[in-house]
Amino acid sequence: MSLNEHALDLPLFSDLPLRAELLAVVDELGYTRPSPIQAEAITPLVEGRDLLGQAATGTGKTAAFALPMLERLTDLRPARERGAAPFGLILAPTRELALQVSEAVTRYGARLHTRVLTVYGGAPVGPQLKGLHQGVDVVVATPGRAIDLMNRGALKLQDLEMVVLDEADEMLDMGFVEEIETLLDATPDTRQVVLFSATMPRRIETLAQKYLREPVTVRIAREEAVEGEAPQVRQTAYLVPRTHTTAALGRVLEAERPKAAIVFCRTRLDVDAVTETLTGRGLRAEALHGGMDQEHRTRVVERLRSGRTELLVATDVAARGLDIDLLTHVVNHDVPQSSEAYVHRIGRVGRAGREGVAITLAPPSKVYALRNVERLTGQTIEMAPVPTAADLRAARLERTREALRAELETGTPDATDGVDAMIAGLAEDFDPAHVAAAAIRLMTAAAGSPDDGEDIPVVSAPRSGARDARGPRETRGRGGAAGTRAPKAGTTRLFVNAGRASGVRPQDIVGALANESNLTGRDIGAIQIHERHALVEIPEHAADDVLRSLRGTTTLKGRRANVRRDRGFAGAGAGHRD
Ligand code: AMP
């Protein structure tokens, strides 16, 4: 550990009570320091305390509970003494989050041979029963399926040491309070309980008072999210449909004119295609291949350093270990697979106080991934449309103007080259301003078009997902007309035979669909709650899968409800009215 870090009073992972196998994984993942929530939560959790944490996704909360869980598991239950009953249970509101958490626990526990199982609704129960029967250490579950498996006697909670409620406010919003209480009631009194929630409404406090004993409380605002290694660099994402990414990249580089940039691509094939396109546009780009030997790489970097090349196009693997301190720009041809990869890549610019620019080409579907990066780094990524051909022309004109001004101000006239005499001659017949304009136009034409003229559609960021916005959207059916309101293009409507009269709220429907099918909260569109039925918009392409998963029914407010395609929408006449 460096003196500097001590001086700044920033804890290191090695200061935390975690065993070497966990520290090694954390190091491999490139985490340099614990995030604030990790710094505060890990020690009390390893000591066995209950914890109430207010922290949103992106603060590093998963590692904050997963690392202590793995530490305690290894401590309290050596591998050879492990039986079938789980040590830890993590409850998460959606299948999506359950999978994400379970992936993280598996990753962190890789060196400790931890058996992790994810169970959620909508998937066949058979493999989950088998998994539980074979024995697991940590179960990550959505509440509905956990209850189901407990009732079948497959999920045994009697030996449980630790329960985590992740995104507890979401679970309550989805109507899972009874399931959570039933599960907690079935665990031994001695278990440790950890409750994480992005918000702290009274219902969460009540739940905490009932189940947590003298909990440590930790509150982390979003701004204090994991610092990562991201330096202060200007970060911009250009939104572009996937098929136009390379064309857009050309334009962005034209506009930015980096002195020395690295362009990251996903695959080696992309590296070749992108290099070719950029070279075709007159940019000096070179591919960096994984197959190149060290000497060859050094030569390429040398060409970048001396200005003979301005762009290196590479995969993450090919760029590994390169000394590229001189970079001014990092460009992501594709959104990196993980937030860590993004942070690593952009860590290559802005070193030693230099200014740096990070550019990402992103299809609108990846905006959420960039929002996660923002939360992780606490830094803003500006979303911008791809520059138009007109923008490029304007930028080029601006550069010409600056160059001319510099020449006029500082250049030394050279009477011998004949230019002055030529201008004087032309000025006898033409307005000198016209002469200058014609000269610039000729020069611009000689330099070629700055753009290939490809039409790049303008796209905008999608609205944020349901898990970000508190509570799902609802268009209440007021009067008869609401029932016939047409859904958006590309979506279809499901009819659910339960409504306001049964106490059904939009969040109940989101919860049921997200828990029992492949849909995430983000996929679900407008919801109309009527007296005895509800209408839910979902993407047309997902409809068959959803109906198959639900097998025509779902549980809403403890009662079975039928779900089918909305016939009113399918063209059978007027919609349903209450
Ligand atoms: P979470 O809030 O748990 O969803 O974590 C957000 C992201 O931060 C995940 O991609 C983690 O892998 C990453 N992360 C967690 N802890 C750290 C850390 N100490 N340093 C860097 N990245 C981290």
C-alpha cells in the first residue's frame, strides 16, 4: 500500500477482514479500493452484525454483502463440512437482478469453491429442485419462487446463517412483503440479516425493525459511488444505430481530430474492418493485433508517438501491456462488456494531469449500460447525436479560419513565391473577398469531402427503465375511451382478468410478469388498470414467450388471474370497458 493512499485515509481491501482468496479475486477484477459502502459494511458484516444499508445499484453494494458472506461461509463452514442446506439466501426482486447477483457471488467465490444456485419464477422448477437437492452454499432467489421451493421442502432454511434482502424497496413495491416475511420467519433466530434498499420508506423501516437486531446502518448517496480508476476526462457517448457505427466513428474522429487515439473494438474482425474504413477516409489508422510480437507493437506505438499514425485500432487483449501514456483519446467502437472494462479503457487517457477525451459509440439499447458506468464512476457521460455532414463542414471551415488567421498574424510574407503578385493581378478584375473565397473553395475541394455522405439516422436515448424510475408507469382507464387507446408500434397488449376491484396495482403486474417470465421491468410498457381487468403493453416479439412461461395464469394479490392476448386490440372490435 502506498503512503499516498494512507495519507488520504482511503482504506484498501487489504485493510478489511477478508481472506487472501477473496483479496486475490478483487485484485484480478481490477478493483483498486473498496467503494464507500464496501469500506463501511464489510467489517461489521464479517463480524456477524445485522445491517441496514441505503444504497442504489452502482455503489458496489453487491460486493459489500457478497464478500462478507463468502468470508463467513468459509470461516463457519469449512468445505468438507458442508451439507445440502444453504448457508446464505439472497432475495432479489427480479430474475434479472437475481442472475446478476449470482454471477457476482460466483465470481467473488471462484477461489473458495462456493456452490451458488439461482432460482426464479418462469423457469422450469425441475433443475432448480435438482440443484437444491445436490446441495448449495448460497441461493439467490426471487421471493415467489423461494416460497414455492420452500413449500416443496426443497429449499431448507433451518441451517441458514445469513439472509440478504437486495433492493428491498423494489420487492415491497412488487407486493412481495408477505413472501419476505414468511421466508424470514422460517429462518433460525440466530441468522444475520442484511437489508439493502435504494430508498427508505416507512415500510422498509418497519420491516427492518421487525427483523434486524441492532443493525449497523450505512447510507451511501449515489454521488459517492465507486470511484474506480476513472480519471477526470471528458466523456461523450454518440448515439447511433448499430449498423451505422463505423460510419459514425469516421465522422466523430473527423470532428475530434485526435492527435493520438486508441480505438477499441470487440473482435479482431471488427479491428480489420474499422481500420480499413478509417484508412479509406484518409485517417492514419493502424491495426494492433493480438498476434503481433512485442517488437512490432513497440514500432506501432512509436509511429503513434512520432505522429506518423494517429489512430491505433485494437481489441482489449491486443492493447494489453502497451505503454500508451501519450494518448489524447480513447474511443470505444462498441460499448464495453462491463463497467470495469470501460473504466480500464478510459484510464489510459488523462494520466498525469493531462487532458483526455473518452468517446463511445452506443446504440440506444446500451444507454442503460452507460448509466451504470456513470453511477460507478460518479462522472457524467454526455450523450450526443453523431455530428452531421454539415457539422463537419462547419468544423473544417473553422479550422481553416484559425489557420488563416495564424498565418496572417504571424506568417512572414514571401515576395518571391509569386502569390502576392498573383493576388494583386486578380484583384484588378475581382473583389479581393471573392478571390479569397474562391481560393478556400478550391483548397477544400482538393482536400476531398470530409464525409462519405452516408445517411446516419439520428436516435435519442430511451427513457430510463422501470427499475430506475421509482414505480412503473400507469395510464389509468378513466372513462370508456382509455380501454381502446392503441398500444405503441411493436408492442402488443395482454389482458389480465383482475383489476382495481381485487386491489391490483401496476407494480403488482410488473412484479408478476418480471418474476414469472423473461420480461424485465424495462420491457413492460403502459399498464391500464380497470375495475375488473387490466391491460399491459409488452414487446410483440416477447409475447409468445411470456404467454408460454405463464401458461395462461399468474398470481396477483394472492389469487390466480388469467392472462391472454387482448382480443380487443387484436382487431375484434372495441376494447374492454368497465
Ligand atoms: P453494484 O452496485 O453492486 O451493482 O456494482 C456496480 C459495479 O461496480 C459492478 O460492475 C461491480 O463489479 C463494480 N465494483 C464493485 N466494487 C468495486 C470496486 N471496489 N472497485 C471497482 N469496481 C467495483
